[in-house]
Amino acid sequence: MTTQKLIEMEGVYTDLSSPFAFLYKNRRLLSVNTANSAQLLSESLTHGDTPPFTNHTDMYDTINSTPLGDVPWQSFSSQYNGILPDDPDDIPSWMKSEYDICVSDGVHQFQDFMSGDWCWKQAISDLIAQDPDTIGSMFIPIILGSDKTTAAGRMFMTLVYMSIGNIRNNVRRAHCNGVVLLDFLAIPKSTYSLLIFHCQLLHSSLTKMLETLKPGMTKPEVVCCPDGHFRQAVYGLGPYIADYPEQALLACIVQNWCPKCTTPADGLDEGTYGRCSRNHTKFLVEELELDIVPFTNYFPCTDIHKLLSPDILHQLIKGAFKDHLVSWVHDYIEAQYTEANANKILDDIDHCIALAPAFAGLRRFPEGRGFKQWTGDNSKALMKVYIPAIKGHIPTEMVQALRALLDFIYITHHNIISSNSLNAMDNALKHFHRYHKIFQTSGLIRVFGTPNGLCSSITESKHIKAVKEPWCWSSCFEALSQMLLTNQRLDKLAASHVDFDEPFGRYHHATNDGEGSADKDEGNTNAEPDTDAVDGPMVLAHVDLVKTAELIADQIGQPNFTTLIQHFLHDQCHADSDSSSSDSSRSALPEIYKKITLYTSAVAAFFAPSDLLGIGSMCYERIRTVGTWRNGPGCYDCVFVSTDLSANGMHGLDIARVRLFFSLKHDGITYPCALVQWFKCVADSPDEIMGMWVVEPELLEDGAHCVSVIHLDSIFCVAHLIPVFGGDFVPTNLTYLQTLNTFCTYYVNNFIDHHAYEITF
């Protein structure tokens, strides 16, 4: 499995990375001499320590189980094929021998901004590479972003932000002072008469703000870096983060024109058109006498049309998915059926959306899609549950088109995008274009690296700290100067915090200020809590009562609870034996003398680099097992259970529903456990149309649920199941708290978050 994991209950947790930390510090244990390895292992332990491995085979199996850093090797044979001497006896042996050549089968991976081609091309450009003064200098790409916002609906302004390409994407997404406010541009709400002036004002302001960097774009400047060292630096204008209205202003085009090419929107497949360029824009401005000059014209080696970055939020999620395809499905149903039947189908779709089971961080839709103002977070939440709700009400081809688009969107969110990922994106795009042609943006990944570090959601979420909160703290009368002063003081506090906490303070203070907080001020009460970014281990669990196994069995309605624990303890105590507890007689099973501690929840903490988290990419999710939830039925979450570490994706995972968390002591060892009900896959591969695995409850011959006790270490993370609704109308009296007890089959929802998408293949 690819995810580092911690699962904790009341201070008892296991860290699956600790054996690797031990090996990393004691690398001499990798001796090929078996006896030598065993001796070195014993020497590496302090007196009284328990060895992390039973033997050298267990140690090597542990190392081989992790895919991290796993670059496969390929081999081929080569032989001399030139002219040979006429006399066979004169042929040297090297001409007849075959030579085995081993090469690592690596692929190009795009991750942070500096891994893209743009930085490389800038570094080898004539302006930098051919100047002897720039040799050995550090190249600093300047990343800009701008967006319009309002303060309490009364003050309209354009905010300009700045970052640098040298920091990693996760730092930029978590902010951590990696994105700073550069300019407040307070202007009236644009009208037609103000559009030209607004465009002129924006470009002239950007030119003025960046003019101090212009000398450093051709000649190195000595700068003091955060590590305290002085280095020569060469600046360059990098990508610009903006939504489409801002892109139109920056590219000096009219609305509905493309800022990248000259192809008209209604003629994408007709004729041959070129790309927008600096010269093309200059020609249009002169011919139309607009008196507008793009700010990039004042700086060397820059072209605004090439610097505009792809925008996942507005182009893909809010644009292609919500504004286009969701509306398209709605229009199809209204055109295909009578008004009464269409409304009935749309109401059923809304009800299916509302029936999605609870999941940490999932924004709920109690009334379906019907609300007036959509935010980016609303569109993201609808993506996670929309496809299962519409299947059966629209043609299969439409479902496949939606699935292909979601595949494309989720791949673009990957923290690392390889050449194989680009091929998968192209394949998803081909499937999508088979049903509906829209756009293609995958080429910009090679230029700027993964798009998740250059999305407009980064600048939008920054509005909270830069505008919303300073406005609330001001007197609201001529508040601009007060807001600027507040931002200045916040910057001083952040810098002082870093200075006081060195050497560890630089990344200590901003782990939870990223994109996920974009709508904290909206007062939303429909999102499920219990998920967040974390720096490290956290002990968060609720202790219930200490009881005996017999009392618990009566309480949960599981008469064989004691026997299940005995089978579990037998398997734990005889892990190296080939015999299982099912082969043992009742008398051979261990007895339980200690009382059992119950818990209503546990926390899974894991590494999820593609989700919108803090700079450490560690996330926690609470797994709940409570008898009553929000004054209604109980809430028992589903989980992925790791059953085969050597297999990939769902072939190494099973789905289970946790009924109880508990811990007990046996022979001096504390065992954190879970009582689970099992689900089984209905096929050996995902559903061909939906791309999701389908599971059903695993039942015994008498119709009872198949249950067992498992160790907490085997729980991977929370899983989200969503019913296979079919084409039938769902009873209107059902609620989302009853969903997991009502339906026969369920989809394993791989769109619930980016972590689930990466592991459920």
C-alpha cells in the first residue's frame, strides 16, 4: 500500500513507518550474509528492546512491501554484431559473448513547479544561459495571481498575490506565507464604460509593482535566502493564476474569446487557427486603437498568453462539470419527458443525492441541488455523489461521459503526475470526446508541473485572511487603509513567529490554512466534520465503559462476541503458524479474563498528498461507531481493510463496516480491535460503466452478517459506500442515516476524495 498510516485509540497506536525508520538508521542490516544480518540486528538493539522483525526474511519482506522509491529494473542482452575475423580461431571471446545490461525503468514525473519544462527553458534561454554573469545564479520564477472580491458586499476590489516557483506546491496550497498579498486595487464595479479603464489600470499597476524586479531579470542580484545564506538570483515572470474574466483582462481580449488561441468558440473543429502571441495582441491593440499594453511587454522573455495557467476550479469543476454537464443532464431530462415526469425524475435524483451516507468532510445536500448560489465547494461536493444518483435516469453514454470527465479532473489533482498519468488523462479525454467535445488542457502540465499548485482556489482562499477578516476588524468606514495596516501587522507577526521559533518555526505555524478553509466564513452546517490536516500523531478517541465480553455481547446483539475475540487472540498468538483458529477446538482457544474497554470512535491518520491539506500532507479521519447519531439511528462507518500487502488497489483491500471499537489485554499485551461486518465484491473488476467497484454485504448460510474481530492495524482508512439505486424511484421517507441498512448493493465511491481515487483501482 502507498499510504503511511496511524490508527489510534486512547493513546494506543501503531506507526507503520517505524520499522523503516529503524532500518534507515541501521542500513548495515542489509548485509547479504544471513548470519551477519541476524548478528547486526541483535547488536542494533539496546538492552530489553523487542526486535521489530522476527528474522531476516521478515525484514526483507517488510522492505519489499513498500512501493515508495520503487523504480523497476529492466534488462536486455547485447552482443557485438560487427565484422568478424575470417579465421574462427582468431575471433576474440568478447566478440562472441552476450552482455546483460540492466536499466532502471523510470518515467518522467511532474510534481512541483520547478519540475516542469518552463523553468528549464527559461534557464537555457539566451538571455540567461549565454550571459557569463549569470553562471551559478539561482533562478526565481515570480508567480502572480489576481482575483476580484468584495468586503461585506460593499467594497469591490481586485487583489494581486505573489509567490515564487522555488517553494513546493503543498507549501503554496497551505499558504504558510508562501503566497503574499501584493496589491489592493479598489475600483467600482465594472460597467461597459469602465472596462477599458479597468484593463488599463490593472496592467499599469502590475507594471509599476514589478518594475523593481526588472533589473534582476537580466543581471543577477545578491539576495538573502531564508536559510541565512546570500546567493545570486535571477528573476523571471512565471505563470499567472486567474479565472477566465481576469484572463480576458490580462490577455487584452473580449469576453468569450480564448486567451490561448484564435479559434472561435463555435468553430473548434473548423479551419486552422494559430495561437495568441505577444505580436498578435500588439497588432490588435494598434488596429483597434485601444491604448492598452499588456504588462508583460515591459519585461524580457514574457508572453502573457503563454503564462496563463490552467484553472482546475473554474475551468473543470465549476465550468465543465457544474455549469455544463449538470445543466446538460437537467436539460435532457426536461426535453425527453413530460413536465410532470421530468420533475418526478429530478426530485428522485435530488433525493438520491441527499441519501449519500455520511463521510468526513462531505458537504451534505438535504434538498438536493436546489439552492440559489453555488460555491466552488458545492460543486466539488456534488461531483462526489452525482453519478450514482443519475444512473438509470439517463442514457449509459451520458454516464460514461461524466465518469470520463471526473477521471480527468481527479488525475489533474494528483500530487505527482507521471508520463503514465498523462496517458491516462489523454485516454479519459478521448472517452469524453466520444460523447461530447469540449477542451484539452493536459499539455500545460509538462510546462508548469502539476496544476494543483497553480489553481485559482489558492488565491480565492487567501481572501479570507487578506480581505474578509481585516474588513470585519475595521470600523467599516474608509476601511481600505485599516485593512492594509492589519495585513502589515499580520505579516510582522508571522515573520516574528518564524524568527523566534528557529530552526523549527519556519513550517510550524501554518499547517491548516490552506484551500480547505476557503468557505469557513459561510457558516455552513451541512458539511460532515472530523477530518483535517495534522502535523503528526494525535490521540483522539472517546472511551465509553469498561465491561465484560458477555455484557457487551448482550448490548450489541452479537451472541458469539466472546468466541470471535477468542479466535482473534488465537490468530494473533499463532501468527507464524499455518493453522488458523477455525481449525482449533473450543478448548484450545484462549480464555478472556480481563475486562474490555469500549470506544465510540477511532482516528485514522494517513499520508494523502493529493488532497488539499497542510504542508505535511497528513490527514486524519474519525471513524465513528455510535448507537445514536444526531438524535437518530446509529452511525457505523465503513473502512478499507488491508488484507494483502502484496496486491495493488482493491485487490489488496476489503470493505467492512465497523460495529464496535474496543481494546483488551491478553498475556500482558494490549490489543486495539474492531468488530466489523464484511462486504464482498460482486465482481473481480470495477463496474464497466461507472468505473467503481460494487460490493454487497457478506452473509452466512442462515442470512446473518459475516462478522469478525480484526486488529486496528489492518484498518487502512475510511471508505464511502453509496447505493446502487438502479432505475427505480427511491422511497421518499428514507434518510441518509438508513442508507447502509437498506440497499442490497453499493458502489465503493472512489470520487469521495483524491486519496480514495488513488487507492481504489
